[in-house]
Amino acid sequence: MCDDALSPSCMTSSKELVLPGLCLSGNPADLEKRRQVFGHNVIPPKKPKTFLELVWEALQDVTLIILEIAAIISLVLSFYRPAGEENELCGQAATAPEDESEAQAGWIEGAAILFSVIIVVLVTAFNDWSKEKQFRGLQNRIEQEQKFSIIRNGQLIQLPVAEIVVGDIAQVKYGDLLPADGVLIQGNDLKIDESSLTGESDHVKKSLEKDPMLLSGTHVMEGSGRMVVTAVGINSQTGIILTLLGVNEDDEGEKKKKGKKQGVPENRNKAKTQDGVALEIQPLNSQEGTDNEEKEKKAVKLPKKEKSVLQGKLTRLAVQIGKAGLIMSALTVFILILYFVIDNFVINRRPWLPECTPIYIQYFVKFFIIGVTVLVVAVPEGLPLAVTISLAYSVKKMMKDNNLVRHLDACETMGNATAICSDKTGTLTMNRMTVVQAYIGGIHYRQIPSPDVFLPKVLDLIVNGISINSAYTSKILPPEKEGGLPRQVGNKTECALLGFVTDLKQDFQAVRNEVPEEKLYKVYTFNSVRKSMSTVIRNPNGGFRMYSKGASEIILRKCNRILDRKGEAVPFKNKDRDDMVRTVIEPMASDGLRTICIAYRDFDDTEPSWDNENEILTELTCIAVVGIEDPVRPEVPDAIAKCKQAGITVRMVTGDNINTARAIATKCGILTPGDDFLCLEGKEFNRLIRNEKGEVEQEKLDKIWPKLRVLARSSPTDKHTLVKGIIDSTVGEHRQVVAVTGDGTNDGPALKKADVGFAMGIAGTDVAKEASDIILTDDNFTSIVKAVMWGRNVYDSISKFLQFQLTVNVVAVIVAFTGACITQVKAVWVG
């Protein structure tokens, strides 16, 4: 099909490309035909809740229910008029004669309360509706910005994910989330994390010979490669799963009709393991499983509501006021009936005549109406309205401060926050790696040197070692706005190294044009075990050259030579390595720098066994060691100082090494010299808090967390353990209220567990956003501080209103009670 749409310029001469690759030419007619036949690469979102559904949800509030009941009873009884004339024989009630105009205006009380309830419900529902709309708008914007590397017409282009069609050739690399299903046609050590589909945490090795299928919604954990797209949108693996989960409206309707019979638990389990996929592709769909459960079991919703400290307090207050009002109204009715009975049957000694029974009942109903009036006066009808308006106003203002609030209660919960567990990269720092120091030819340069200080052959080795031995998808592009910083595209560490090449006034792209990707003879891609990347190229005059780069502690162990000032390779012994670690690497690390070593090795014409890595990655010659830094955001130290003044403890949880983490924490102000605080690595943290069986013990954790300020080399599980431990802790008078930031798929559990979860709007995955309460649209720590300020503002506003409301209510109840009872019961009572 569509032979004219294929471009032969996609043929590559790569040694590892088994199938001849033919890519699409980009002919619009052909692309449109493919979309018609194979579908678009979008999954239709779940239908949002209607305004009426949101109104119904708002009506479930306890305070509103109390108000509704009181208002309806008051309204019904206000239209009750006792029939018949008073009989002298039947005695007289102890209530004052009711004014005619007062009787006619009796309905106003109930109507006013119902009116306030309607306003509260409409404001709340509108707020939720507009919030959902904003969230969807943000998601659409992010999805439009989400791009993937596609080869069309022989050119590697960045294409929006929604525009990918079946037949496209996609370039996949470490860190990518696959947007469609495909078949691998070229691969370098490709390993995929399929846990979002299978629940298995082991990475799956992909190769042309064995398991070449790549599935949408899975993550590339190692290596790189190319694939032909075979299925998109609802026909991809993720789309099929979401269809089975009943995401599409038709299926949802059918499910409701048929009801859930067999296989439901199995489907639910699948939904849990597949949540990652559902969320990654279409964030709003993932809630489907829980939504159905929520409809069946209203109890499922309770934890979410319990989460809000303010809502919990106000609900308890409303119930207490309701009880107090009920007691006062019951007491009023009891006193009125008691006085009526004593006055008529004891003091005046009137007999109970059968013909008087209807009149007595009318009196009792009248007393009941007075009791209801006291109850209505007691219930603070203005409270829900004040809370709703206060929250709605704050949420609107928070949006301007880069906080997109997804759950209203998170707004005021932040006012109670006592602890913030923050990521480092991108939140406290700029997420823009930069080379700031270098060690070349025996000299430690504290600043980037001028290229003139190096011999041409040394400069060539540095430029080639970086330009060739980096993923070709990593680049430095011109700034989007004039005067801005150059844009870093791809791996941040590689971008820092390419930036170093640019700072040396060299052009990495010219080198890559000379040595295109097809000419790379062998690539050992970076992975967590290797902690290095190596690329082999064939020399024009015979033999091979391999460039390597990686963590300095790994690469230096494999070096037996080093370049001196003259650019000559001299022996590099263990003693020299130890000296270098002490005088160069440790000082760089204590400054918070990541050290990367660049090295090379030449091979003669005899081709070695490339699969034997241990023999290949030895006898290297060290070219340079560079120190890379992710600079702290300039506004962060002030923000952290504000948190400390406000009594909020900030903890840094990062995957970086302990030295870098400690240095950044000191620059931010999380640690200050002379503090008696802990900085732990993930392994040490787990050793201290777990028992012999490997289970977390709360008692042990309680000894650690109060002093812990930095958790380095930590996994997402460690983050979740820490957050759960702090929340569950009974140390101190009050429970800790914890806010957490996260951006990765695996941060989901910690974000869910926290009182308030902050997801990154720019760097965050869909899973993280779906699990969060607030989305930081600028990924900046200072926005969290703004959220705390607004949360406290809500608290102040509501507490001031409560003082006013409760004063009015107490006075009103006392006046109503005394007016109904005491003024009627002779002056002796007052005396």
C-alpha cells in the first residue's frame, strides 16, 4: 500500500540494521489515508462529570445536610395553621399570642437557609467544573507539546505524538515513553520496563532475533534503537486495555446495563497493574476503575474527604453545633410542654377532656415549631458558604501563582503543612546541567578555560570524545527568545558536555556530520550497571578507536594512561589515581559537582570480541575529568528560609550521591553549618529503619525522621516509606501534615500517600499528575511556598468568620430560648 509514500533515502548502512528501513515521505494524502485505515494516535478521553453530577456530590456535605433538614422542617411547619377556636375549658398555652404578620412571614427563615444551601452547592460545583476544565486544558497543552523522534523523508524530526501514523519509523532512546506499538528494526542494548503492562519489575531485553515487539505505554530503560510503528491509538496495546477497562463511553453504558458479574476482581487487578499505561497515555482515564467502585461503595470516598484537616474540623464543628442546637430545641419543647401541663392540669386542676385533645395536640405542634426555630437559629448557615467562597477565591489566585489545584481541600491542607519532602532536580535546581570545572593535562581549571590553552590534538580528542560518544538526539539548540539560554534537548548530562564543547568555541554538529550515526561501528549505551557509555568508530587509516565517558570513579579504574600537558599519554598508576581522587574529584564532589571522566582507547586492525566488555573497557587513556553542576534556582534559598520561619521542615529526597546532595542542601539553606541534622543514603536509611525480616518498624523510623534533612541515592520506595512513616508517626502532640513533590511515574505512591501531592507540570509524567493534588505549572519550589501562604490565608479568613458566626449563633440561640421559655414563665423565673 502507498508505495509512492516511501522514501529510499531512509536506507541506512548500519551494521545492526537487519531489515532495510523504508520511511514515509510525509505526503499529506498518504498520511491521511493511513489515519483513516489505521486510526489516529489519540485515545478518546473519559467523559467528564456533568455539572449536575458535581451538584449532587456537593450536596453530600454533612453541614449542608443538617441545614437542608432544618430548612425543610421549618418551611413545612411555617405553613401550618391550627384550626378551631380556643376552648376556655381546655386552658391556654404559655406562649405569647402570635402576630398575624409574623405568622405570615414564618416561611422566610426556611427559604433563606435553602437559598444559602443552593448558593453553596452551585459555587462548589462550578468551582469543580472549572478546575476540571483547567486541568484538561493543561493536559491538552502538554500533550500537544509532547513530541517524539520520527524519521520521515530521510530526516529525523520531532513530531507531536498525536501525528504519528502506522508505518512511521520512530527513534527510541533511554528515558522515552513509547507512544505506539511497533517492531524493532535496529537496536543497541535495548531494555524496556514493561511493569505498567505486566506488573513485572524486571527489564525486558529487546532484540531483532528475540522479542522485537515494543508496546505503547512502556518505558525505555536502557539503550537505543529504531522501530516501525504497527498500531496507534485505540488499536495499540494501551488503547486495547483502556477499551477493556470501559474507558470509551459506549462500553461504559453497556457495563452499567449488564452489571458486573464474572471476572470483575480479575479486571480490577488488571486495572491496578495497568494503571501506569492508562495514566501515561490519557491521564483522566485511569480513574475509571475507582470511579465505578466509588459509585458502588460510597465509603471509598471517605479517605479523600478525611484527608482535609479543615474540612474534618468544620464537619465535627457542624455536628457539634447541630447536637447543641438539637439539645436546646428539645429543651425548649420540653420546658414549654412541661409548663403547659403543670399550669393547666396541676395548678388550675383542669381535667383532660376528650373534646380538648385536638386543641392540646395543636399546642404541642406549636411548641414543636418553636423548638425547630431554636434549632434553625443554632445551625450556622453561613459557614459552608464562607468556606466555599474562601477556597474558590484562593484557588483562582493560586493559579496565578503557578499552582493548579486539582482537589479543593489541598488548598487549605497546605496551610497546615509541617513538612515538605522535595525532589532536587528541577524543583530546587534549574534542571540545566552545566560544566563548571575541568581537569585536563594535569591542571585543575576552576572555570572553563579558553580553547587556546590546549594543543590542537588534545582539543580534537575532547571534542570528538564528547560529540561522537553521546546520543545524537542530545543537542544544544538556539534559545527560543532573544537573550534566553540555549535550549538543551535530550539527556541533560550529555547536553552539559556538548555545552562544554560550545564553550570551547567548537562545533559538535560538524563532527557529527563527518561521523553520522550510521558509521558508528559499535555502541555500548549507558545503563545503571555499566554507569558508562562507549562508542567504537573505524579509523580511516585502519584499526578502531573507542571513546568512553561515565562516572569518574568507574572510568578512572579502567584507565592505565592519562594525557599530560603536551598531549602525550603517560602511565597512570594506582597511586596517581588515589592522588587525583584526593586532589581533584573529592574537592569537586564537595562543591556539589558530578564528575564525569572522558577517555579513549585505540585498537589495531585485529577486530576484538566486542561482546566481551570486560576486555574491551580496559587500558583506557584519560583525556579529561569535568565537574557538572545543576545550579540552584536563585529564588529557592529565600523560599526555604521563609518555610523555616513558618515552622515548616524542608527535606530533600534525591537520587544523587550524598556529597552532591549535601552541597546542594547547604546552598539551598536546608542544611546550615553547625546543625545537628542527618544526611543519609537510601541503603543506610533502610538499614536503620528495618528489622531482621526487612520490615519497616515505626519505632526505629521515629528515631530517624525528626533529624533527617537529606535522603540521597534514594529510590521511590524509600520516598514512600519516609512519607508514610512521618504521617503515621505519633511523635509530638499533633500529626505531621506532609507535602511531597514528584515528577516520575514511580513517584505516584508517595504523591497519593502524602497529605498534599505536588506534581511537576513540565517535567512530570501523567501518572504523577493524576496522583497529585496540586500541579506546579512552573516546576518551582517557590510556588509550593505560595501554596502554603494561600492555605494559611484560607485558615485565617475562615477562623475570623467562625468567630463572628458563632458569636451571632450563641447569642441568637440564647435569645430564642429565653424568648420562647423564660419570658413566658412569669417574672418569678427571671427574679
